[in-house]
Amino acid sequence: MKNIVIVYAGDDWEKIVPISNEGTRLAIQDWMDRAQKVGVNLYRASIKWYDLEKNVFTKAWTFREGAWQKIENDICPDLIYDKVLSKYDYSLLEYKLKIAEKTLLFNSPLFRATFNNKLSQYVMFGEFMPFSQIANNKEELKKTITESPSQKIVIKPLYGSGGFGIFIGEKKKALSEKYIYPVLVQEFIVSEKGIPGISQKDEVADLRMVYQGGKMAYALSRIAKSGSLFTNLHQGAAGKMIPKEMIPECLNDMAEKINKKILIFQNAQYSLDFIFDNDGRPYFVEMNTTPGIDLVTLLGDEKTKQENFESITDLL
């Protein structure tokens, strides 16, 4: 049987059940069940448990027969699916490149290091994004906030997902918050009407398009809870799948131009997030090189869920 190992940072070996986020845990359990049905061993392990010299993981988690189990023997991977947090992209780059010499590592470490940084994304795709600047300290933050054309402001760490560490709100309040510098200071786009042709009522929502090998695999919308400006699932947002034929045509040219720059990595998996202002104009917000499988597992039909799972097993 082939071995796939989903690799992450940290160490949760002392826990009885891994993965604190229930949605993520249920999604990975679903994948592990699917893997067993097609004769593939799917594991989850910390990158700390990898022995580079032997090309094995010395231990790992797996989900079998309805329960999480600890595997305490060497596991030789045929494929490593990299879900390590993006903040480690540079510090672990050399190590990941060495791993990639031993076995197939997906996504490519060079792909992740190139495209995961929010500043790098703005440098490459800024023509489609809200006005942004970098701030290395509080004085620069004051200056960039003043120069932003919007009344509200968005302040983001260069790495991260889930909406954690992001400020969205009034400029005066932004200066009283604490940040880990450098940060990306971004114009706030008033987006209260949702997605043209999709949103049923005025709402704060984004459109996520997930790609595999340059082709869109599926799309979904994340809808902020009432009173919130965050469309992240971990911030209480809801979601719904979006049929490909409902995606606004105004995104076609923008998405094509973005993908042309990404296709130097032909086998990559990633997501592109878009919002629309109140006039229906689209903006590219950010890219994620490790799109979560929570929402597609929760909301997708069986065909979409199986295809999403096979996007990884087909690499073997």
C-alpha cells in the first residue's frame, strides 16, 4: 500500500485526539476513510517526526475503524502533503528542499515560499488588489494609514490564515492595537452587497476559487456572520458551494492573468480569494497555497469531495 503523510508544525503526540479544530479534524477523518477504501495509508505527522537520513516518519496519527490511533513504527512516505503553517516557509525552506530530494513533497517548497507571503502577492498581483503598503514599525504604520484612501483600514501579518492577527476597522483604533511587524497595511474596500448574481441579500462575503494544476476544481463563498467583516470560517463565517457557471464573468480575465504567473509550478494546488465593492467591481484579496478542506468536506456534494481527495492521491 502507498503511504501519504499530511505534515504539520508543532507536536500533539501527548493528546488523546489530535487537531483542536473540529471542522479540520472531521475533514481529515473523511479523507482517511476514503484512503482506506482505495488501499492507501493516510497519516498525519509533525515535521519534527521526520528522519531525513532514513526518509521515514518515526511515528504518526491515523484514523481507522472510527477512532484516532497512534502509529509508533517507521513510515516511509510515497507522498508528503505539506500543511505546515506558512510562517515557516522561509525558515524550513532548505530542510524542505532536502526532503523533496528524497520523496514527492506537495506543494513544492519553492512554490509555497514564493506565493504564500502576502507582500509577495501584492508585488506580483497588486494591479488587481486593494492599495497596500508595508509598515516595519509603528511610525511607518501611522504614515501608511494616513496615506490609505479609505476611511477604514485593514492590517495583516505577512503570513497566516483564518483571519488571525488581522485588524479591520477605524484608522484611529488601528493605532492602539499591538502588531508583530512587519505588517501589510491595506485599503479597506466597502463590500456590503456580497457577490453579484450570487448573494441573495446584502452581506459581507467573498468568493474562493480553488485550483489544481491551473484548472479550477471548485468554488465557494464564505459569508461573514452578522456584524462581522471577517469571512474566515475560524471567525464564525458560514459558507456555500458556488457552481462554476455562476461565477461572475468579470473575474475571468483577472483570474486568467493571475494564473499565468502561477503556472510556472504546473502541479500546484491553491486558492484565490476575491471580494466585490458595492458597484460590483472585483478585487483580488489573497492567495492560499494550502487551502483548507473543511468547507468543501462540509458543503460539497459527493462528487466534489471525492475529486478533492483524488487531487492528492492522483499524484502517487
